[in-house]
Amino acid sequence: MKINLLFSILLICISASAAGAQTKQPRTVREFFNLLPQKYFMLEGCRPEREKNCSEARREYIDTFLEIEDTANGYWKSGCDGAQSCLVMALFKRPDGTYIVALKKEFESGTDNNFLEYRNGKWFDVAAQVIPSFSKNNIYELPQKGTTVEVFEKDKNTEFGDKGKKLYNLVWKNGKFSVKR
């Protein structure tokens, strides 16, 4: 009887510990990268039917393409090839300790930006809430140092919407972005 009770308590402790590990809030660019779903960053070679979270494809991508992993500044830059997109990621820490995860993806046909939040084990696109006048027609250059995001229009005169004229800066202060011209 005592053994069964001890075994039950042990199982409850292990389950609680495992549940806590699954919902643990990421803190570094690598931790956020390792949780990014295919919806926001497509990994070539990912086989979700074979392995959850494409761990093998992530390791291969890091080994092949990682250029900068600046944990102290919350910055990540990785290269690409014809099939695999490039990625720049920057973390913006809020006063409550949560993060905005900014992504800039470059691929053969252009550039795309996302501003995300990871909450309770799920990703949310919060660009419209945190970026004044957010537009998919803009290119957001993410900083390695500092917290100012340069905003450019996509050049409509180029085939892939390359960076056009600079529009303004987004300045991160007290947990929010504001426009500075």
C-alpha cells in the first residue's frame, strides 16, 4: 500500500515537472528559434510526420546556415540558399519579462516580417497590436545592437520588392514601439 502511494506521488511530481518544462517561457534567441513553427519559418527537410518540431532539420539548419547568435543582445542571423530562407530574429523584452520576437525572412521572391509573442506554449502574431501602422509592404530591419528598427518601403520597381526609401524608425521603449521620424 505504501509503495503504491509513493509511486502515485512520484508520478504526480514527474507529470507536474514535465508539464512545467513544456510551458517554460523561452528566454534566448536559440530557445525561441527551437520553438518556431513552420508557419513562421519554413525549414527545408522538415518532416513533421516523422518527428515533432523538426528537430533534425533545425540542427542541420543551424550547422549549415547560422552566422550570428548574439545571446546577450537577443539577436540571430542565419543564411540561406535557393530553397531555404534566410532569417534574422531580434528579441524585444517587455518590462514584465515577456518578449516580442521579431522575424525578418528573406527568400528568393522577397522579404517578409513578423512580430510574434509566445504565450502559454502558443505563438501569436501581434504585429498589428505592437507596431504602429504595420504593413506587409514595408521592410523592418532588425538591430543586433540597440532597440531601433529601421523601416523601409518595399521598392515596387524591382521584381522582388527590394528595400526602397527609408520611411522612419521604430523605437522600443518601456515595452512598446513608437515612430520616430
